[in-house]
Amino acid sequence: MYELRDIQLFAKLSDAHVSEIKANSVVRSYAKESIVFYEGDRGEYLYIVIEGTVKLYKTSPKGTQIQINRFEAPAVVGEYACFERMPFPATCEFITDGKMALVPYDLIYKNLGDEEFSLEIIKSLTSKIMVLSSLIHKETIFSSEAKVAKMLLENSEIFSKLKYNEIASILNLTPETLSRIFKKMKKEQIIEVDHQHHVRVLNPEALETVIESNKIKTCTNCIADFKKQLGME
């Protein structure tokens, strides 16, 4: 289990400030599939993952999950809601057993005068913006086949580590769609899957072709279409 001092955000604070934060924070244990907070909830804490892995996702009007990101300890979650005093924009769920440190907002605001602390906050928020930008690009530009091809090229090991429904959630696909694409790719000898479900890419050039070919969604206003899918319009 990680300590606050192991979190980059708190690494440069004085011992006195870290001790004050630890003394006023709450550590909670969560079982796998436990919800930390729901999209739309209002919170009083900044959440720090100190053990385990969580996922953040939004729920579409049709009830499907659109996974935004996953975070393994140590990680900071909920900065936006903390600083804007706004409801959480996504749901946070543990995908393993784990623990969270809940830091009161007032202690975060109290330390904003520390230059190093403020810089780390900015870095953390900027990284989340980049993740969201990447998600919007993926969801509004790539077809289902292209999304699978891109993940196979960038992180084929994940297909051996996670269940199909988990990978489908990450890619914002139905398990049936992912299974159909995999069957097609196996038939065309682009990939092979052994009896232990280990995936091996046989033809990376074919995957590049899938990404770069005309298997791309066309939309007149991609950002508006994505916001509509999330129920933001």
C-alpha cells in the first residue's frame, strides 16, 4: 500500500503539511466492483488510490458504459470536481480490491500557495485533459475495427490479461462486436489466439492498413456526435 508521500502530488510538501493531511484524511477499503462515487455525486474529498485499480466511466442514455480511463495505485482521482466544486463527471469503480485515501478539499486549497504543489496539480489536470482528448479522437474518428487494431498494435498483452467484456468496455464496444472482429481477424490470419487466450499479432501491416484505410467513421460534427452519445446535449 502506498503512502501519501509516495504520490507525486504530495512529494514536495513539507513534512508538517503531509502530517496534517494524513491526520485529517480517511482511508477506506473497497471490494472489487465497489463504487467509490457515481457520476453526478457531489463530494467533499480528493480521492487518492493507494491500493488496487479503479476505472472511470460515463453512462450513455442507453445505459452503456463508456470507459474513460483506468488508474492503478498510486493515482489521484477527482481533481476537476474538487477544484470546480462541481459534481463528479464520471463514475469511479474498483476493478480489484483496494483502498482510497480521502483528502478533505479544504486541505487541498490550503496548500495551493505552495508552488511545487500547485505545479503538480496543473500537471495532473493536464494529463487528464490529454486522456479525454485521446478518447474523443478515438470515439469520433475510428471505426470498431480500427479501435481494436490500434489496441492490438499498442498493447496486445491486455487481451491476455483481461476478459473480453472488460476490453470491450475499454473500447466502448459490445462484447459481441469485439468477438466478431476477433473472429474476422483470425480468419484473415492477422492474429492468432491459443487455447490459453494469449493473442499474437501475425500481420501488423494489416492492422496498420485497418487503421489507415477507409474503415473510418464519417461525421459532419464529430465532437457534437460524441457529446450526444454521452448525453451531454
